[in-house]
Amino acid sequence: MKGEAMLILKNGTLMTMCDKPFKGDIAIQDGKIVAIAKELNNENVQIRDVTGCYIMPGIIDAHSHLGLHESGTRETDHNEKTNPIAPQLRAIDAINPQDVAFAESREVGITSCATGPGSINIIGGTFAVIKTYGNTVEDMILKYPVAMKAALGENPKFRYTEMNSTPKSRLATAAILREALAAAVDYDRKIKANGGDPLSIPDRNLKLEALLPVIRGEIPLKIHIHRADDIATAIRIAEEFDIRYTLDHCSEGYIIIDRLYSALSKGCEGIIIGPLMIYKRKLESRNKLGVKLPKVLYDAGIEFAICTDFPEMIPSSMMPQVALSVAEGLPEEIALKSITITAARILGIDNRVGSLEVGKDADIAVFSCHPLDYRSLCLMTLIDGKIVYERK
């Protein structure tokens, strides 16, 4: 609501993700950051003294299933386990804003997440970037659609082997993905030949229609991959169809660094790694480096975001995995950027969130001491300028 009173967080250490940390104040009004300085003095404003605390942008989880894989139940809404090609599915139709995991996210400073379908299907549907506070999905949406989920490797292969259906192999998984993208290209040509309106053709196909933003370059394919050969296959297919894409998890990316360099110079919009602290329970994850991976990628000059892949890791595990990556040699600045501005850039939301800058959304986390200190507690979380969590 316009005309809200200004709020100033005063005397904190500001970690803007644009400059070196400094002691100062940040002013918030009408859901936006309106001023940042070493000292702000205004009359008739609300002051919160945060002396000794650290103020940083709200944390962004770049790959999650928050709100779809609900807490306290085995019944989930993040995988439709009946058809390997399901691009018509939409995350926004299954997110439950009342799930307790949203409150748990706010309690540790997570203010936004990219959430959507799981990796059972080769193509699973559209992802959304949402804030972690709101009564309805419409209240929470930051960007939708943000990506189309795809998956290679063991997950789709094992699921459909159980069903005695295709795909039962990596051969079939790759082939089915190519068939779906090729069909979408043909469908796009048919629509354009009929005036550009999907309703103008008699055999309207919602599955192929959902893939049009991918093959038209409007949204990326968000590809779940772990093993090096699967990463190479994902890049190969994406380059064949000249589409935008991200490489999510990318556990064995360190094995094919040169291929990652090449991909990032073309259609790959970013690499999202994690979860970094889970048991290697699948064959394709047996060569995972865990919290050592960020330093290896950093040393190779590869930029990345770090995610939880909730529910693989719970919200409170986000900062520990980042801190342990720092213990393995990752610079603190790069570590914090991987869950703020770098994550925002990969998701295409860096014009709104990811750093403390005038004009951006006032999504802010206040910590009791340095955020990477294992003793640090999130004391306050703001989303759109509203205090949505405060530790008592």
C-alpha cells in the first residue's frame, strides 16, 4: 500500500552484494529500498536499531520444490508419475502457501525460491519464482513462468522401468526429449502458418503449446542432471534446438569443465549446484564432491548458485552448506553471492532482488552476527518491506 511509514534499519553491517560490507543504515518504504547510507536521519520514521547485526539481501533458493512437496506427508504434488512428457503441468496449480516449510524458510532468511515439478518426468512442467510469504500463489509470484523443468539420468529411467514403460534407458530418455522438442518446433510452424493463434488450428495440443516458450527462447529449460555424460547430453540437445537452459545440480560438472565453459558462452544461462550435504544414495551421485564442489568450480572460473533442492535439504540447511563450502576454501563473498545476486541473475530476477540497492524489493535478512558463522541466527526477515519473521 502506498504511503506506508518509512522504516530504517540502523547501525547494522550492510552486506549489499555490490560493495564491501560497511556499517550503516537502510531505509524502506512502500515495499522498496529507498536509501542506503552510513547514516540516515529522517523525522517521523520507524527506527529499528540493529547494532552489531549483519544485514543482507534475502536468501534466494534457486532450485526447490517448496510448497509442492508438502511437509508431514508422503503424498506430494511435485511429480505426476504417469507420463514422461508433461510440459502442460504448472507449479502454480499445486503450491500450498500454508505449508509450514514457508515459515521455516522465513525463519532462516530465505525470501524467494524457484519451485516446481520434480525430476520423475523427462519434461515435468513449469517452475515459478515465488516469495516465501503470502496467502495465495498470486500474492507470492515474483516471476512465472521462469523455466520448464526437464530431467535426464536415473530418476525418469528408474520410474518408468518400474512401470514397465519407456524410458528404461538413457538412450530412450534423450530420444524422447528430442522428439518432444522437435514436435514443439513443428507445432510452432503450424501455428505461424495459421496466423499465429493456437486457437486457429483444429488440433490444439496443450502439451506442445506449453513448450512453445522454450523453443521460442522465452524461458529456459531447467535441466536436472548429475553425471558428466548426462550433462554433456543435456548440452548437446539444448544446442541442437538452440534453446536457453540451466544445468541444475551438475554434480560431476567438475569432470567436464571445458564443456561447461563452452555451454556458458552459448545458450546456458547458469549452473545451479546442490544439495551439497546429502547421502550419495544413487549411482549417479557417487562421485559428488559435496561442499568441496563450489571451490573447484570457483577455481575454474565457473559461476554458480547454490540450492537446497527442498525437501532433499531443509531450509535451515542452506546456510550451513554454504558455510562449509567456505571452510573448504570458497571466498565468503562468492559464497554469499551464490544464494543472493548470482542466484537472482540466473533466474532472471536480479532487477528486483538479490542485492541491497535503492529501488529493489525490500527483501532483507538480519543476522545476529556474520551469516556464515555457525552461531549466527536470523533475527528478522522482511519481504516487500514487511517484517514477516522476528525472532523472539
